Amino acid sequence: MLRINLKKLQNGSDIRGIAIEGVLGESVNLNEFTAGLLAKGFVTWLSENTGKSAENLKISIGHDSRISASQLKNTLIQNMTDCGVSVIDCGLSSTPSMFMSTIFPDFTCDGAVMITASHLPYNRNGFKFFNKDGGLNKKDISQIITYAEELEENDANEACNKAVSGTVIQADLIKVYSDFLKDKIKEGINHKTNYEKPLTGLKILVDAGNGAGGFYADKVLAPLGADTSCSQFLEPDGTFPNHIPNPEDKEAMESICRAVIKSKADFGLIFDTDVDRSSAVDKHGNEINRNSIVALASALVAEVHPGTTIVTDSVTSDGLTEFIEQKLGCKHLRFKRGYKNVINESIRLNNEGTDSQLAIETSGHAALKENYFLDDGAYLATKIVIKAAKLAMEGKTLDSLIEDLRQPMESKEFRFAISGENFSEYGDNIISELELFAHVGPGMTVTFPNYEGVRISFDTSNGNGWCLLRKSLHDPIMPMNIESDSPNGCKIISNILYSFLKKYDRLNLTKIEDFIK
């Protein structure tokens, strides 16, 4: 069998690969062989970290709607039970619910695997691993791969060489998880006359993008009295025929915004494929996304935890900082891209004595301290639903919570591909030299502190905004975000930056060149 470099399947704290043929030039590398090695690598890792032998481990497995999910699930089950592991087959699930299978009393699993590749194209798939402490980190995934490589090298696994195979049982995890969320809503609203159906009178549109999130309309909101008849794309379909299940996708957000207006819903909720991310739409069809979803989540947390520190990713706007610090009275720590980076920083702050109740990316990954710092799109949606119901009793709507959020007049994002080898070193050099350029250039100020790339503020005569140039977390790409509070400001800033960047012949600057023409 053709040897596959397992390290190339690691994507930060996830495993991601090509699971089925169908896209020209993309060969399958997440197949029965590699998935089987990774399954046994996880068993080895979990056994080592729990002190339990493989035959005493209990691992849950779930998946989203991807068409390759069934084959990969069967491969994981076969290889884990070969090791003697007891496996719970959870079927169609969400990523957050898989972690909760280590918490719920009816499950209490030692570990869990979610089969998903988030919003990536239909031919991709991957694994997210959990133990009782949460999602595994990058170094944990590296260790699992090391174990898997050793198994491939030795063509044997002593820890999985059991005379008795493990067992497999099926369980409806989504029902248990939905009941958990329903109880949160009932307790949170605490309706005095209609406790069991506190959402009666609310029309809520859910867009699952044909991913795994359709349960939220049918098993959480509707049983509590909400009218969810206007919801769309709830049926699981791994070809994603309507739009990419991704709150950051322009087409997806336009689709739900139109649907909210057409149906006259009170608000809408949209999930990504595996429901670890979510965003919202207000009754007027305005998206509550990116900076706005961060502001909304911050407002919900600030009500209960005044003065707490909100940790976000690096591309948030200056207006969001003003909202968090001046309107809400909290602190804003603008950190790095990557949901695990943001979550881990919030956890670190708490461990050092600084209260931090929320870690959130503009992508819609939101993790609350009260919920195990689990990035859970359905849990954030639940917090939004509770507040929306309370506001409705006062004759108010969701948008009233963030009406003081100052939005930039313009925004732009470029992604510059880097050609050639040693792209990371090349990108570091560009960032260092851009920082020097900004220090000596007129009208520019390097922002400090800054934890990723270089962030520069531009005065009113030089675009009246800011830019952030950074390296992609995993790919040979340098994303650049620009925002301005003046007409044509992004073009002014882009021209200044292009005058610096054009000397780097390994950068593909076509997009910015087209923009400034």
C-alpha cells in the first residue's frame, strides 16, 4: 500500500484530509488504512493519559452529514474494538455534543471522536478528538500521529492485540444534548406562566446549511413553543446543495438574511457543518456576524460578569474594542487567530487570577467558561434565544443590544499566496520589515500590544483606519485585513501598503493590484 505522510493530515488541533474522489488533482489520503492507524493511535494516547488499559476504555464516535462519514465511522469502530475498546456509536451528532458525551452521566466516556471537516468541501473529512478536559491540543494530535506512525512501521500494536474484541452500542446523543439545551432555555427564561413552552409567540428561523444542526430547530426550539416553520436546509446532505454551511460565507449569510425578511421571523440562527460555530440575523435581515456576534456574546456575558476580560482573535475592529470597554465596561484582549489559541489564552488568564468568561473568534467560535470553555455554536445560540425571549417580553429585539457598536465604513481582506520553499520564514521577514516601514512612515503607528503579525493604525490623512498583516496558521498565505472609517479609506491604505509589498516577488499581489487600479 502507498505510504501516506500522516503528519500532512494534521491541521492544528484537528485531523483533516481528502476522504473521497471527485475533485481533480485531489487524491484520497484519509482512507481506511490511515483512519485505522489514527484510531489506534488515539487509543494508545488515551490509554496512556488515563492510565487505563484499552479494554477498559469507553470512546464515543459521532459524525456530521458528510457523505464519507459512514465509511470512516465504521473504520474507527472496527479498529478501536479490535483493541478491546467499548465504543458508543452516536450517529449524526455535533462536535460540541461529542465532548459532552464525556460529561453526561448516561455516557461518561473516556474519550470521543467527531468525524468532520467543518465547512470544507464535500470531498474532505477529518477527526476532532476529545477527552474529559476538552478538545485535544496541537501537541496531543502530534503525539497521536507519532503513535500511529509507529504502528505503521511495526505493522502491529501490542496494546491492541486483544483476544476479546470490544463492544459497540448505539445511543441517541443528540436527544440527550437537546434535552440539556432545552433545560438551559427553560431555566434561563424562567417564564412565570408558561415555563414548559417559554418560546411561544417567537418565530425563529434556523439555517443548518444541510449540516448537522437541523436538530436545533426540531428538537430544541419547536418543543419549547417556537414557530420554526420558516427554517431552511435542516435536512442532512453532505453534498451541501444550497450553500456552504459556514457563517463566514457571503452566500450563506445572504441566504439566511433574505429568508428572515421573507418569513418575517423575529430572528435567525445559522450554524456551520458540525455546529461548533454560529451567528445570527436580526428581524430586519441584518447579519449579526463577525464583530457583531462578538459584541452580542460579550453583551450577554457582561450582564452576569461585569468587568470580565473578553479574549478575541486578532482581526477584530477598533469599534469592537470601544464597545467592549466603554459600553460594556469589560476588558478586551485581542489575541491570535485560531479558536484553540483564543480558548487557551482565556483559560490561562483564569488560571493566573484574571476573570475571563468568554473566548470568541470572529468566525463564530465562542467558548464560555460556564460551559467548559467548549466552542459550541448551539450553546451560544441558546444564550441568544434566552435573551431574545426576555427582550420580547419588554417589547425589544436583539439588535438593541449592539446598537452602540460602531461599524467601520469600509473593510477589505486580501490573501497573498507565497510561492517557493520556506514560506514561513519568508513571511516572518515581510512582517518584520513592514513593522520598520510603519515606524518611519508618516501617519502610521504600530499597534501595541499585538500578538500576531503586525497591526498598523493610519491617521485621518492616510486612510483613517488600520491593517493587520499576518501569516496563515497552516498554509503558505499571508492574509491582510483592512478597515477604514472614511470613504475610499481602504484604497488609500492599500496603496500605501502596496508601495511596500511590491518588492516581494514571491507574493501574489494580483488582488490588491486589481483593487487599487
